[in-house]
Amino acid sequence: MSQQPAPAPARQPLDEQAAESVLAYAAAERAKTDVLASVLEDIAANGYPAPESGVPWETARDAHLARLADEQPRVA
């Protein structure tokens, strides 16, 4: 076995539209991660919320499915 690091794989450049799409996706994922981090920080600082203050998962699921059903169809 060699002690040399493996060579980095060659990369293909993205066209401008693809690069913008990747950056937009990264920004959206970063925003979701920031929200999760703030929730976890709040739990660490203040403890878990009381169960009475929450929404049962069935209610949340049904509301989300209703929102999806009301949306206009989209083409992928």
C-alpha cells in the first residue's frame, strides 16, 4: 500500500443554469438545517415542549395532505 493520497477525481464543469440550480438547492437545504438547529437550541435551553401544546401527528398529516390536494398540478 502506498502512503500517497488517492488522486482527486476529475471534475466536469456545470453549465450556468445547472450551477444556479445546485446553489439554490444548497441554500434551501441550509435554511432547513438552520431551522432544525434553532429548534434543537431552543429545546436545549428551555426543555421539551409540553405534550398538550403539540399537534397530534394524524392532524398534521391530514392537514398536509389537504394542502397537497388543493395545489395546482405541476409538471416535473
